[in-house]
Amino acid sequence: MIERKIGVFVVAMVVIAGSFPLALAMKSTGISMSTSLICGENVQKNGNVYETREGQHIEIEVCAKWVEDPSRPICLWVDHNTLPEGAEVTPDPATGVGQVCCLLSWTPAVGQAGTYNITFYAGEECGVPITRFNITIIVRPAKAKPFFVTPADGDVIYGETVVWIGESVGTEIQSVEFQYSVDGENWIPICEDNDGSERTVGGKEVPLSDWGDGWSCRWDVSNMEEGWYHLLARAWQTGEVHEDVEIMVYVEPTPTIPFIESPEYDEVVSENVTISVSTLDEDVAYVVYKLLPAVTYYEKGVEKKDQLKHCWNVSGQNLSTVCCGPTAAASCLKYWADHGYPNIMKDPSTGNPITQDELVKKLAELMKTDKDGTKDSNFVDGIRKYLDSVGYGNNNPNGLKVTVEINGYGDPPMDEEKGNECTFKRYKSELEANKKDVLWGIVWNWDDKKKEWKNGHWVVGNSVSNKPLPDSDGDGLTEHEVDVMDPWGGRILKVKMNTDGTYIDPDVGWVYPDTMVSVSEKKPKSLGWITIANVTDPSDGWAAVWNTREVENGIYFLKAIMVDDDGHRGEDIIVVHVQNEIVPCCPEIEIVKGFQFGKVTARVINEECEDLNDLSWVITIDGFVLTGKETTGIINSLASGEETTISSDFVFGFGLMRITVTIDDCEPVTANGFVLGPFIFVQ
């Protein structure tokens, strides 16, 4: 027993073995108070001191009783000034006879790490304390668990899929085993990765501190049965300690993914065009073809941000030279803050606006950016966590989603076996057609001896030109002009991107796309796609004929949406250039019939066209005509719904004649007649 004097009272603290209650008795009052842990995983208790972590739920029962007089009224209540945010006490106050108890319930949120002293009072009357009692709760930061970078929980996967988990700082993973299961109990190995080295990017003048593909491998699901599977990553640490992270994925061995074979990307089309697709899916229900007008030059309008002006104090360190990842991500998120998601620029705890610098700093903290830069996995995880914190993340069906595309670049040029996903086509479709924000992870300076890249950087897609350019760098690839926001200096760089996503950076030379991260709306607003055809009959291979005369000449996105019998869907998008020969809209021509003197007259009527201007016309007369054989003129303007009259010069001749009236490139109109001197009869 430990005794100490408080004023005129003597406080006795007794630790009883078993349930470890703490009793505090005030001998002059006869009230004792005790606590016991009701609920809490891995919650440590030492006397009246409890230790837990952010995110772990705890419940502590607090009781007060009269030691010698169980018939007396008693009241127990908490001092709300000492109660942490989010914690609850029920009932409060607790009243009864002889003994009462209440329950302290709390799940410390991320960011609530610290020490909390919570005070309870007891007395015969509520509000009139006879004694008090303190509980101390020490909240440690949330234990850093591994997390899936890709695929995400609920994703549909097919073919050879990258499975990749991120390693939070301090987990000290030694190896990772990837496994899958149908029922969540019987597990089948996929692969094991014993080298978790991962690209860590800081900026253009900062070499990569590490290189690798992180804790990842490739899982070929092309021969598996279709359906839902548990996907498990078991991260082994020192000794026999491991952490498991598990998600659900839907395996689609024959995915509902169309590939537009005709027309080709950037093809010039005219008249009637046959659109054809191919797919691995054998259970296609229908295919919808849609069209969306594009522009010659599309600009997203992301905000320029200079990393050297941010990250001056992240956990006490100046990380401005290695802060390209958080800075690029902040530019991306600021766009969405200005386009319907304002909470991105607000403090989630207070609702007050935050500055640009605070946004970059918060992202740097969530991305675990350190003196070497940011790991790719933490880059993705940091964006997701920030969106979660402001209410636009995983739990909001109307929020934003983050997707990751891993490229197949190994030894340059591209590793053909792994494939190339970060192409110009993909960049353009995501940025313009799907209205996503695109973050490019680029690499350069290949070390052929070590088989690794020496440098890396993050940039933000800003614009794209839809006008193909001829090869200017000698690699034989078509180029397009593209603007990217470079956080190294906060500049907009205008570059020529090849079809494979490579381009020449003005500062460092050739760069190669390694990772593409897209931030987009879960429920995008209608973009105005126009349906061309809905094909339900597979007899023609799901092909459709598109009459390009139905649209104006210009640049268009052409999309094929394929849906199978189970409702799964996929799409492919290409760009085509419609260039039909322009067919003029022609007015109606009516040669005036009957007797006329010295001239031929015609009415020109604009019934169906918009306003017409500068119409060139010709009246020709064939036969024995001495004067007035050909007359020309211009109709300066002819508004829609109006008409005018044109006439030949003075006509003099003898015999039969043929009259022809022509306006611009329109179909000529003819009539027969007879002329005798100046007297004309038109049949």
C-alpha cells in the first residue's frame, strides 16, 4: 500500500492482483474509486496509467463506492476540461446508492499521440466533490503497418499484375511473401521478395538514394478461375515477427478490355469508317461506341509550385531540395480544391483555410519525406491519406480516387516483356478525355553496370497538343507537344513527347516514364460523350460503321465501351482526325420561264442554309448567240430565308439555245429556250 497526504485527507492507492484495479480511498470520507480495463487490444496498464496507440479502441470502467455505508447516495462524474477530443463517458454523471460505475470509451485518432490526465470526481451530491481521481492515458503514434500500393482493395485484375506493398518508416521489413486464397483460410504462395529497395526521389539535382521496385512482384492470373480472391502480403521483420495486410481483388482471366484496331490512333478519317475492336473476353454482352470533340491544344491549368520555396521545416528539417514529390502532389490537389473539393485547402480539425506551404508540409509529413526524398510507395500512400483526412478519400463514394500505373522500363530501351503502360496515348486519355490529374514519375541517367537509374523526379501534366509532329530526335517515333509543371523551379516546361512517353527535358536530356499516378473523381461529371452506335450483335465482330459526315471536321476522341454478361466493363480510347471534303450548302436556283426581252433571269433562294456571303455566279447561253453568251457576278450576301435575282447581259441571237446557271461549286441548273433577235422564250 502507498499512502500520501492531500490536505487533510489521506489517499491510499492499492493495486489488487488479477484485474489490476486501482483503489483510491479517502479515509475521512470512506469513498473508494477503482478502474479496470474492459476493452483494448495490446493496451498496457501500470497502476492508473494506461498506454495505447492511435487508432486502438479502449474502454475503461471507473467505479466509486462508499466503503462502510452502502446505503448512502453517491455520484460519479468526469471533468470535461480534461476529457480528450473524441472520448466519451457514459453515464455522466453516474448516480446510485452505495456504488456506481461509468465507462470511459475512446479511440485516439491519428494525430492525438500524447499524454492525457483525465480527472473524475465523486461525492454524495453531483457537483459537490468529496474526492477526485486521475487516470493517465499515454497515446503512442499509430503503429506503421505495410499497405498495398497496387492493386487497391476491390480492384479487377487480369493478365500479369503488379502486386506491391509499401513499407512505412520503422517497420524494418526483411522479406515479403505474397499469397492468395479463395476462402481466406487456405493460402497459395504467389512469390517472395527479399529485396525491398525502392526508388526514393527528391529533385533534379538530387541523385536517387535508392533504386528498385519496392516490395513487389508480378502475379500472372491469366489461367486462374474468374472470381473474388483474398490477396495477402506477409511482411516478415526481425526474427519470427510479421505483419499481414490483406485486400480483396476480382480476378478476370479474360478481361472485358476492348482494343480498338481500326481506325488507328491519330488516323485521318473521312466518309464512312468501320470501327473494329478485339478482346479476350468470351462473354461480351454489348459494345458502345462514343465520340467526344477534342481541341487542338488542351490545357489543364495546374498551379505552378516551386519546391525550393516549400518544405523549409518538416519535423525540424529543411527538405526543400528533396521535396519534389509533396510539391507536385500539392499542385495536383490544388486543382481539385478549385474544382469542387474545397476541403483540400482546409484544416480537417478546425475547418480553417490552410496556405499552400501548409498543404505541401502536410503532404511531406504523410509521405514520410526525409533527407533523401520520398519513396514511391509513400508518395501514393500520402496522397490517399490526405484525401481521407479531408473527407474525399476511401470512405466517400463521391470523393477522389488515386490510381497507379507501373511502367515496364528496365534496361533502356523499354523492356518488351514487361510492357509499357505510361505512354503518350495513356497520358492524353487520362488528362483530357477522362479529365484526370496526372503525376509522372520520370527517371534518367541509366547505369548500365549496376542496371539502375541514377536520377528521378516528379512532374505534373498540364497540357497536350492533339496535332502530331514529325520525328525531330531521330528515334522514328511520332511526337506531340506537351506541357508539364516542373516543381524544380516551379516552371511550365514545353517538351515534345514521343508515343512511348519519353521526351527530352531541357535540363537533364532524355527522361523515361517510370510511374504514372492519377487523381480523379469517383463519379466524374458528364463530359458530353455522344453515342455513335450500340452493338449487341457479334456477327460482325462487334464492329460498327460511323458516318463521319455527321460531325464537323476536327479532332475527336473515339471510345469503345465493352460490357460482359456479368456487368464488368472496360474501355479503350483513341484520337482520330476527321477530314471530309467540304460540301457547300447551296441555295436553290430557279430560271425564270416564259417570254423575256434581251436577258435571261434567275431567282436565287436561300431556304436551308445559314447566311451566305460572296456567292460567285455564272449564266452561260449556248447556241447561235451574238451577245450575252456568258455573264458573271457576285452576290455579296444572302441571308437565310431570303432570295435575290440575277440576270444576264443583253442577249441577241437566233435559234435554239441552252441556258446554264452555276453558283460557286453547286450543281448547275439548266433550261432550254429560243431566241429571235432580242426576243427570248424560256421553256
